Amino acid sequence: MKKAKIPKPFIYYEELKYWEKTIFVIYAIITLCIAFSRLFFSEGVRQAVIFMYATLTQAFLYIFLYVSLRNFRSYLIWLCFGAIHIMLYLYFKGDYDLELPNGTASGPLLNTIPLLLLFQLLRFLSREFQKRDFVVPSKGGGPDLIENKELTAADYILFTIYMASLCGLNFLSVHY
């Protein structure tokens, strides 16, 4: 007879997997390139690269790394990257190459920590109401890509809340 899988507590620490460590190293290198972006990119390209760096990070964390973010060790590392994003924002503040008509291309860097906190709030709500961690909807309406779990209406609602927050925060941070 199969043993029932014991659910993990909300906050748990596990050893990082090799692929997670690899992602952290690659992301740290990309972050260094962003910090020294003036050396690598022209003005217009630099605006796009910094904007994409921030917004793609925030989307990919939720869409592809939601299982990894449940491990508090991984989550804390991403919070550290969020703190680095704030430092990068301050470093880029006043950089005229990054100025847009109504704001700055580096504005979305400020949204990483709030979106990581939102992730944990949504995870908590999912565990309270569904009695399980949420999963990210896959294209086509089948089970999620990583854990092969069936989706619920709550998963779609939580996904919509996160994506709307991501878009709204990034819109506001670029325009104000």
C-alpha cells in the first residue's frame, strides 16, 4: 500500500538542488552585467535591457520557479536579489540614459520584493482555502507543467491576481 504524502509546512528549509544553484550563479552574472550595463549597451538598448531584466525576473519567478520558491532557503536568496534590485535602482537613479517620457526604465526594479511577498501571501491563501499550494496554469488548460497537478478555479484566480499586480506595479513604476 502506498503511503500518503505528508504535506510540508508553510516554511521549510531544504538543500538547494543543483539546477537551483546554477540558476543563482547565472542570475548573479546577469545582475553584474546589468550593473555595468553602461559598458555593454547603448542608451536605447540599455533602457530595454534593464526593463526586461526586472520584469522578466518577476514573471519567471512565479511562472517557472514557484516550486523552488516554496523552499524558504531559495526564497531568501531571491529576497536578497530583490534587495540588490533596490540598490541597482538607487544606483541608476538620475541616469539620464534610462529616463523615459514619464519615468525611468529602472523603476520595475523596485517591484521584486513586493511581488515576492505577494507570492507568499497567495501561497498562504491557497493553503488556507485549498489545503494545498497553488500551481501555475499551463497553456491549454491541462495540469501544471512542473508538478502535473490538476488546476482549480482558485489557481486561475491567484494567477490572475499575481499577473495583474505585476503589470500594474510595473506600469506605475515606469510612469511615476
